Amino acid sequence: MFQTIEQGSLVETNKGYFLIGSSIGKITVDDKIVFVISSKSPLAIAFIGKKQKDVLNFNGTEYVILSVN
């Protein structure tokens, strides 16, 4: 069973890493760019409840959920 995305989740997608929390923008962690987005943002709301291997289409962009931590 895969973990679902919720506030505080670090989400790896085919488009990069996203941390759902308080919006602080783009940060670099261990040479990886992570977009820290508000849990109230439209993209975060679209991510909430999704799981690894789910596919999400948002504003014409396809996001494949590769992992959730």
C-alpha cells in the first residue's frame, strides 16, 4: 500500500520535488531542487490524496507521482 500525499509530504514527480507545507519557494537540498508550496495552493490541493504511481493533469502539465515521503 502506498502512502497518500498530505500536508508535510515530500513528493517526487517526473517534474521535480514538491514539499507540501508553508510556501517558501524553491530551495536546494542535497543538490536537488525542491519547490516548497503552500498546502492551500491549487497544485497542492490537486496533489492531496494522490499516491505513488498516480498521474495528475494540472493546467496542461502531466505529473507522475514517483514517490511520497
